[in-house]
Amino acid sequence: MLNEKKSKEAIEKVAADENVSVSVAREEMEKALLMCFNSENPETRAALRKLFPDETKLPTLEEFIAVVGREAAKEAKERETEDAK
């Protein structure tokens, strides 16, 4: 399960993969996060509301990575269970 420490490690990995500093990677990822939360796409907004019901609070980058990571792991496990049937 992802937590804040693993989220920070994920940011560091993105920085290394992109050959940029952690601060640059964080800045770009935060821009993408804002674009996502400002989306006018109803499907995007519905998916975000499901994961982050408090529309008055923007999650930190670490919170976003942790929540989305947990959801992705949960969905992958559900798919594995279905595939095993």
C-alpha cells in the first residue's frame, strides 16, 4: 500500500527518469494535478470526486499519488481475482 514516504520516492523516481531535479519534477506534477482538478470533463470530475470527495481541498501531490496508487492496486487485485475464475 502506498503511503506518503512511497509517494515521495515515486516523485524522486520520476525526477531521475526524466533527468530533472526533484523540485522540477514536483512542479510539473503539481501543474498536471491542477489541470486534472480543473478539468471540465464530467468523467474526470466524477472520478476525482469518488477518490477525493472534499471538493474544497486540493490534495497534496503525495496524497494524490498515495490515493491513486491504492485505488490502482485495488483494481488490479480485483482484475486478478476475476481472471482467476
